[in-house]
Amino acid sequence: MWQDIKKYREKYKKLGLQNSIDYEKFCMISIVYNSSKIEGCSLSETDTKILIENDLTAKGKPLRDHLMVKDHYNAFLSIRERAFNKEKITIDFIKDINAKVMSSTGGIIKSMAGDFDTSKGDLRFAQVYVDKKYFPNYKEVPKLLEKLCTAINSKIDTVKENDIIKLSADIHYNLVNIHPFGDGNGRTSRLFMNYIQLYHQEPLIKVFTEDRAKYISALNDTEENENPDIFRNFICSQQIKFYKAEIKKFSNLKSEYILLM
């Protein structure tokens, strides 16, 4: 698989698609669509594109879903700018991106340990249970985030080629499993996966919404087996899928355009 991704990456880069007008923007919109859809958003990819480009809403679909998409895209723009400036990852950086993700859909959560605001990027003060699993105790979250930031920053400037995508998978896996926030953990984790890609000027990674079940299984199997290669391999397979799709679209271009009248 890792030899395949090297082959497809080289073929993809030779096509020069990343230099096409607005190509990165369209990739970002597609990623926002898929990432939001994984979280239950009702907007189609066309709805998402029209909302982001023209600020037009999809008739009959929830306002919350539109706000989720707009906030997600704005958070993406923020990480793109910060990657250009080569910022190192800090707890405050992670909190700021989560605040952008949850800006319009978050709010105050009251817990026995204290109140926290999911629209402000506050770390959670409550235990989280999702799908037969408890996430780390909230008291451990700051320490775990500090360890994650230190680990990523120690590698981010020296990581090479295929290991870049492994580092991207690692920050995604660990951040979503620390689950530091009351909401928006999945979207925030997928954004930071692409922060590593942007930092190294590598193609963005899309987790395809149709592969949601495989995605959840990869996360669970990685934890159960304590083997990071499981999730790394899943992310690798998603990137290969993306490369193949883009190469196929380009190869389907006709050598000569024919007027249809």
C-alpha cells in the first residue's frame, strides 16, 4: 500500500492539478462536505459549494447544518494561513480552531465540575461516553494535549515523504481519542490532519463519507490493538482513493473539445 501511494502521489503531482485555478478551494469545499456529512450534516456537496461560494442556503434544510458548514470552512481557512506561517501546534492553537468549528452551533454546557462553552473552544469539564467507549477523564486532558503537541512538534520539521501522511494520521487519531472538547472533536481532528499536509505543502486528505463505517472501525481497531499502523493504513487508503479519482477525472478529458449544438 505504501509503495502504491508513492506511485499515485508522483503521478498526481506530475499532472499539476494543484496549480489549476481554485483547485485548492474546491478540494477544501469537498473535504468540508465529507467531514460535515460524517457528523450528520444534511447538506449535499452541491449545497455545500453553493453555500460557501454564494452564501445561498439549501431550501428546507436545517439552519444548524448551514452554520456548521460555514464555520468548518472558516476554520479550514484559518489552518491554511497558520500552516503557511509554519506555526507550531499548541493547546491554545487547538482550542482556537475548535472555537471556530463550533462558533455558531456551540454553547454553554453545565456539569458538576463546572460550566464550559463549546463555542469558545473550552476544554471539557465532563466525562464523555460514545458508542460503548469512555474517553479520558477530563482532568487528564490538558496533560495529554501537552504531550501530543510536544510529540508532533518534535517531528513536524524533520518528517519525510510517506511519513508525513503517517504523522497526519497520528495527530488525527490521538486528538480525536483525547476528545478534549464537548463537541466538534472529529471535525477539529480532521482539520489538524490536514494542517500537517498544508504545513508540508502536500495534497489535502479527504475522509470519504461513504467510508464512514470503515473510518470508525479503523479508529476502534487501532485502539483495541494498540497499533497506530491500522489507522495510518486507513488514511493511506483514503489518499490513494483520492489520487485515483483525480487522475481518472483528468484522464477523461478529451484531447479536443467538440461543440454540441
